[in-house]
Amino acid sequence: MTYALEIKELRKTYGNGFAALKGIDLKVEQGDFFALLGPNGAGKSTTLGIVSSLVNPSSGQVSVNGFDLNTQRTQVKRTLGVVPQEFNFNFFEKVYDIVKQQAGYYGLSVSEAEPRIEKYLKKLDLWDKRNNQARELSGGMKRRLMIARALVHEPKLLILDEPTAGVDIELRRTMWEFLQDINAQGTTIILTTHYLEEAESLCRNIAIISNGEIVANTSAKDLLGQLNKTTFVVDINGKPELTGGNFNFRKVDEHSLEFDLEKGQVLNEAFSELAEKNHQVISIRPKTNRLEEVFVDLVSTSDQA
Amino acid sequence: MTEYQNKSYSNSVATNWIAFYTIVEKEIRRFLRIWAQTLLPPAITMVLYFIIFGNLIGSRIGEMDGYDYMAFIVPGLIMMSVITNAYGNVSSSFYSNKFQRSVEELMVAPVPNWVILWGYVAGGVARGLFVGLIVTLLSLYFTSLQVHNLFVIVTMITFTAIVFSLGGFINAVYATKFDDVSIIPTFVLTPLTYLGGVFYSISLLPDFWQHVSMANPILYMVNAFRYGILGVSDINIWFAYGMILVFMAALTGWCLYLLNKGVGLRS
């Protein structure tokens, strides 16, 4: 089986002695939508930097779409698109020229490149800005420009490092739809994000990296299945009179309660208890992102190890 | 054999050529866009040289190596502008790309290192020759130029631009702040150029200083170029060719070593 990304025993120790990666293994299947999560400094960007040829590994093997990074770097680069965390284009160049240059670096002729540039700039709502200098764009537009640039050679694997950092909610949703569309067309996507809601909504598989080691690598469903309890907040009619009970109900404010749903319990039982106290439930929501709870649990365990 | 290995993902002559052309076009567009910083200053500086050293002071100096002083200094001044602009173009452009991280666009793309290097060098040569042409045209207002040997003129000015573009590239690779790209031009290139026979024939110097001057590579380039225009030189021009080709080969090797190692580019 050819993986979109296969990493074996990858290590990276920087010149100052900091071991950013301590021998990680990772496999991402073709067509997957994969999240690499971890706290700041965990090794996410180092991993993606090595795959993107921006960081030299200390040891280990990396292959992208079956091509070995050490011996077939050109082929790796041709099947890979990269959207880095930091803006890394010339701010004084025009939007159109930035994407056109990238197409040129991949050896696309003008006749091949121009329709693609138009296609991706239009899809990412940048066509009207094509003659603007990059520095004139808003933060969200700059991120979309980097996505258009990374897609112009139509890579098989797209890596996005914090693609929606600093992007407003509405635009973030639009970008999610765009990425889901790209993924549905066959492009494997790997992203890092601090918005765990993003990983939960988009990704089928998730790896969590902490202190340079992979502490979890499984499907999003399995990962969420590790949750032993979920805390919910309910908005009710009238003043909350219920505390304790089977679900340890706690008053949040004059119209809200929160309770813990343990693994094996069902929500209907909680609603029944509320109904017995004549509380009508107006709305219910998880108190925190469910993935966030697993994430915090795994990362804190790794920190203590 | 993977699904993707059935399709060619290798570079070809055509893809390398497109990548090279893209870098050169970007570099030329850059120095034309900021012409007030790149093209205008050397034009003004050289006109001042022509007026002050050529006309005002030169008229009192008389002849140098059998030519009036203005005609003698013009080849050196053209060469001086080519050297500083070829060097400055590559050092400032490549360092700016590092500083803004836009160099990563090239590093993630399948562009061979030699294509990256020669793309930037070609951009430096283009600016050096463009400025050289401007200075040459301006000089025609002050003196008439002859062509003694067109082959020597064209090859020497192009080779010199290549050598100093390569030098500018090395400077940019090692630079970690903007100050670092101005240190070499200020403290090395300018003194060597002024002492490289731009304004005088080294035959005017005492023996000791003549020998010291022979260690200055710019002396050979200026004199060989002057030979192409006027037919006079303090040095053997074939030796100048040999030396400049050795410099080109050595600097190219150095640049490719730095790029392959990722010095200043990859952590």
C-alpha cells in the first residue's frame, strides 16, 4: 500500500541541543483528511518542515506518495503542496504574480498555468484582488493566497500548518468547505490546528504529538471514544432547583445547569431527571469541545511521563 | 511501482528552463519596479564622476596612457557600476527573500539548486549590464568611446557581472541582518575598485605598490575591459581571463555547496 505520507523513526535535534522529534512514526493514507495536533513546541511544525524540505532531519525516513525524501526529493516536491503557518511571500509582488511564479517554479508553462491561476484565485475569492500587492490584502486573504499558491501545481498531498489561524469564523467555515471539496476530489490533506473543533469537524484521522513523540494516532471517532465523560450545559425555563442527582447537576447561572454524562449513561435519563423537576430544556451544548478534553488529557499525561 | 511512479514526476530540460526563466523574470521585474533605488543612483553618481573627475579635474591632469583623462576613466567607471550593481542586486534580493521567507517558495518547489543559483546570478548580471549600458550612454555626452575589441568588451563585462553576482549570493546566504549585506560592498568592494586602476594607471605607482596592486582582482577586470575599449592595459588580458574563469568556477562551487547544505536557509 502506498501511503500519502509515511514517516519512520524521524528524529530532529536542533543545533542548540533541543530534541524536537524523538523518533516518530506516522502513516497517512491516500485520500485521508488528517490532523496533526499538539501544543506549541510539540514538534508539529518541525515534522511538516522536514516533509516540506524546509528543515533537515537528524535521522529517519520520510516518503511521500511512495517517493523517498532522501533519494527522490524532486518527485516528493512535485506531489506535495505546502501552506505554512507564517506568511512567506513577497509582500510587494502582485497576487497574480505570486501564484504565477510558483507555477513557474514547478515548470508549468504559461498556457498550463493561467487557467489554473484563474480557477484557484476565483475559488478562493481573490480574483478581484489579483492586481493588488500582497501587502494590501487582509489576513484572511493572505492565508487564502497561500492556499491558491500551494494548489496551482495540483498536488496529491496538501499540508496546511494552522491554515485558519487569525481567520474570522465565517471565513473559517468557507475555508473548511473549500478544503472538504478539495479532499473529496482526491487530494490528501494534512493539517495542524489549534482549533480542535476544526479537527473534529474536518478530519477522519488524528495524531497527537507532545514533547516530540506521538501520543495518539487513530481515527477521530476512536479518539473521541476515549472520553470517559462529557460535560453538558442545559438552558432551562425558570430557576434551576435541581442539584446533585445521578448526573451531578450544578447551577451555572439563573437559567442554566451543567452536568456530567459518564460513559455508558444516556442523555434521555438526564432529560427525565430534569422533567421530574418540571424543568423544560430549551437548549443543550457540550461545555467544551469533546476533542479538546481528550487532547488535554493525553498531553498532560505525556507531560507527566 | 506506485500509482504515481507510473507518471513522470521528474524534472526535464523544459521544466528547469521555465523555473530559471521565472526567477530571472522576477528579478528583472524587481529592479525595474524599484528603479529609483536601483537604476537612478548609479546614473547620478557616474554623471558626477564624469563632471568632477573627467571634466573639471581631468582637464588639468592631461593624458593617461596616451588618452585624455576622461576617456581613460570611462571604462573603469562603467566596470565599477557593473560590479556594484551586479553584487548589490543579488545580495539584497536574495537576502530580502530570506528575510521575508519567500525563499521558501523555491525551497519547497522542485527547482534544482543550480537553477536557483543561476536564476539569481542572471538577474544580477541583467541589472549590472543594464546599469553599465546607462552609464555608457551617459558617458557619450562627455566623451567619444572607441571599440578596440568587441569580444573582450562583451565577455569581460559579462564575466565580471557573473563573478560579482556569485559573490553577492554568498554574502546573502551568510547574512543574518540587513547590515551584513552592506559591509562587504562598503569595506571591501569599494576600496578594491578605487584601488583597481579605475582612476589611474598603476605605472604611476612606486614599484612596491604596483606589486601590491597586482593582488587586487578588480585591477585585472578593469584593465581588460579598458583594453577592449581603448586597446591599453597594465596587465596581460589572457591572464585576466584565466583568473576570472577560476573565480567563476570557485565561487559557483562555493554557492552550490552552501545551497546543497542549506546554510542560512534550512535549520
